Amino acid sequence: MRILFIGDIFGNSGKRALAQRLPSLIEEHRADVCVANGENAAGGRGLTKNLFRKLRKYGVNVVTGGNHSFSVADNDFSFMDEPASLRPLNFPPGNPGHGFTLFTLDDGRAIGIVNLMGRTFMHESLDCPFRMGTEAINQLREKTSIILVDFHAEASSEKTAFAWYVDGSVSAVIGTHTHVQTADERILPNGTAFITDAGMTGPLEHSIIGMKPEGVIKKYLLQSYVRFEPSEDQPVINGVVIEVNDRTGKTVSIQRIFERIILID
């Protein structure tokens, strides 16, 4: 199985880049399934039902989330109950949605997808991603040998620790959240692919991880509330392509994707 994972989709330019490029990207990499982190799709913070539908229309099979999954006020979160929509599994009970799913291809092959969030420098009151992740992985392994984990976290060490913790029991651990693609993609000794961060699909040049620089700089200078504005600059698409042995679930190869997109009006 060939899996295309798209890094955090940020704002309008990220969505436009995906709409324009994703179908051909899937074809070029012969991807059987596409997973994308969509927690920043709504103006840089959150995801709506309408945007979830659009991402699916563009070609994303399963949309994962993160710390901004619930950031849109007065949002209709009913879409989070759909099998193709995930939010971090270790959010407290009572939140909408679910944290893992089984996606079945037309040819009958299946992939388990788990969405977790780290606690270091983030929401330390969340349930333990290591323990909850293990429970979800064990459930999925009863149905498929191919499992991908989106580990949404700030600390590189926490992402790496989780990847080593589950090495051999999942096909891949893909780090998200920091919006900067890391150059450390590799396959761990027992067959699990890992990258600390897949990067961001959104504005790169006139941008600080997606937002216009002026507001972010002002925030650092004044140390008070500043409303950030998403950049509308020309975007990039970041992600990885993973090839997995269908029988063993072990990864054969992992390749980074970094493309500058010229938007067509």
C-alpha cells in the first residue's frame, strides 16, 4: 500500500493549493490512500463541516486533527462523527468525534489511522497518548497490519519517543503541528517509518508558520493579545509518501514531499 500524508493544511492558500495539486499528486505517487491534517484549514484555526467536505472532495480520504480541532466557535461538530474525520484520541471523554478509524479501500485492503496529541508544552491535562495509543493500535491490529499514527505535538522528543515506543506495531508515525518540515525521515529497526514533522501545506514566504509576520512580531514585542491574520502568500505542499508491505505492515520506504505551488486564479 502506498500512503500519501499531507502536512497541516493552513488557511485559504493551503486549501487552494490542495484543490489545485492533490489529484495529480495522488496519481504521480500512485497513492492508494491520502491522509491529511486539517486542523488549521479554517483561517488557520479549526475545521468546519463545509471545509471537511471540501477536503474530501479534493481527494483526502481521512482528515486528522489536533489542538485546534475545536477552535471554531459555535461550530457544528457533527461531521466529527463520520469515519473519515478524526480528532486526537486522548481528548477528555465527552468531546465530539473519535480518535481512530479503519479505512477500507475498494480492493478490500484496510488501513488503521490513529490521531493522538502530545502533552509537553501543550495540553498536559490530556490523557496519556502512549497508553491510549497502544489501546487503539491493539484494536486495529485485530483487523489490519497497516496502521498510521498522526502524532500532533510540540516537542520533537515526545514524537520521537512515541515512534520508538510503537516501533514494529505500526507502519508509520507522522509528526504534525510545528508546520516546519523536518529532514529526519527514516525507518526504525522494526519497520516503523517516522518523521518528526511532515510540515505545512500553506503560505511559506511572507508567513510565520502560516500567519502574517507583522502580528506575530507584535505579539512577541508587546507580550499582549494580538489577533493574527493568515497569510495569503503563494503556498507550498508538504508531506510524505510511504510504501508499506501489505502482508507485514512494515514500511519499505518513506519520501518527503516539498512543492512550491503557483496558484492559478
